[in-house]
Amino acid sequence: MSYSLEDLALDIKNTLETHGIEKGSSTICYYVKKALMDQNFIPTHLPDRKEGELEREVLYEDKDYGFCICGHVYPKMAEGHPHDHGPSWAIYGQATGETEMTDWEIVKKENDITTVKPNKTYLMKPGDVHFYNIGAVHSPMRKDPVRLLRIEGENLDNVKRSKIKAL
Ligand SMILES: [Fe+2]
């Protein structure tokens, strides 16, 4: 049986309700992977973007917990700078293509600026899922077109991110 957007939303919601994000993150990662592996999920919800459309689309926003399921489609190379998601956690699930992700270590926080240095770099391949806790600094590098699912703890349209300085 196929795994639908509604199934994913309900599984995330139930996990948050039962365990919270700290204890439930690996379970949510499992459900995101399940969606990535479903043969209909990605073709249905992460179609090619038309001219002028945004790369990120909010597919589902939960009215009780505030988390969002987003589809990201990058048609060409995209390099992200080191960033966090302000007060929100996030889960990245690679659907197609590859992302070279770097995790950054926080060296100091001073005068509203977070200074970071690179910690480790790893390749995310289709089916790979990673949890980024609140405050985790990371930077994605995508050399070719990619599609990914991103679960945001709260809608990132509305959050203020830290100012980051990379060493
Ligand atoms: Fe991010």
C-alpha cells in the first residue's frame, strides 16, 4: 500500500505527541525515509517547478504542533551558506540527486553573532535522512538538480535565524 502525505503527517504528529522531538526524532526520520522510498510519494508531491515558482513548497502545515512538511526542488546547482533554523529543528530527507552537507561546530556566540568552524562533511544520497536539532549549524552544497523533503519544526517563513560567521 502506498504511503501518503496524510499518512506521513499523522505519523509525525503521533510521534511528537507521544515522545516529543528529542526522543522521537529517529522515529520521524524513519517515516520520512518511508515517504522517500514510496514509489508515488516523490513524483506526486515534488514535481518540477515551473518558471518563477519557488524551490520550497509547504505541502502540509500542522495546526496543532506547527510542524511543516516541505518539498524542495532545485533545478540546478545550489550552494547554501552555514545557517541554523532559529528556534526550529529540521529533518532533511534526500529524495533524488546528492547533497554534500557540512555540519559546523559553534566556537562562540558573541554580540548576536555565532562563530562556527567546519566539523564534518558527508554525502546525502537518495533515501538518506538527517535530523538537525535546534541551533545545529549546517550548509548544503548541491552540484546537480536535487529533490528533498524537509520537515520543519515550525514554518521557517516565520523564524529569525542566527547571524553566522564562518571561520
Ligand atoms: Fe537548513
